[in-house]
Amino acid sequence: MKDYQQKRMKEHLLPQPVYRQALWAVKDLLRLRSRLSELRRAAYAVGERNLLDRCVRSGGGFVCDSTGNNAVEIANLSCRIDAIVSAFDAVPEKYRAGIESKLVYDVPYSDDFHPNTWKRWQQVYLYNVAINLHIL
């Protein structure tokens, strides 16, 4: 099944670039979750400093706030993940697992429902992802 929108669903039709951004945001969900858990584990490490942290020149030296930088990144990732996951609220419960499997894990849709039904609810889901991520 191709990742194209159904043109007859006018109320959930997205501009092609927005549709692609929403689709790839969902496909990136595993990496986002992995990065978030990694950052949360690292948040409790004492005495470690990442040399890639953003530092600000202050007087004769630099001031680095790695804790603040990690907190901001954790907050941003959490918000992004929540926006993607909460878009499932617009999809009936019986289709959610199938859509998540298809888009996140690249598992083909089951034969439980007609392919057009899967496509319809996938489009509704991606429309809501775009709304939640403020890319529409």
C-alpha cells in the first residue's frame, strides 16, 4: 500500500509536504522514544558533562548548563511524542494498533478490514498528527 492520501476525503486532505512531514514524524517515533529514555537515564548521572553542550561566553570563561539543556530536550521530545500519540484519539480503538504497526514498525495491515478502511483511518490519524505538531 502506498503512502498517498485519498483525494476524496477533502476534510482531511493535507498539502503534500505537510502530509510527508506528519508521516515521517510518526515513522521516527521509535527513535524519539529511544532518545527520550536515554536522556532520562543520563539526567541522573552525576559529574558527567557533555562537551557538545551549548555554552555561553561569560566574562573570561564559558558557562555551560548541561542540566538545563537536557531538561529542554526532554521537554521537547516529550511534547513531540505526546502530540504523535494523542492523535490516535481521533481513530477508533480497533484501528489504532494496526495503524501504529504499519507506520512505526512497517508491518503490513492485517486482512481484518478492507484496505480502504485502513487508508481512511491512516489519513485521519496523520491529519491529526499534523494538527498536533502545528505543521498545518
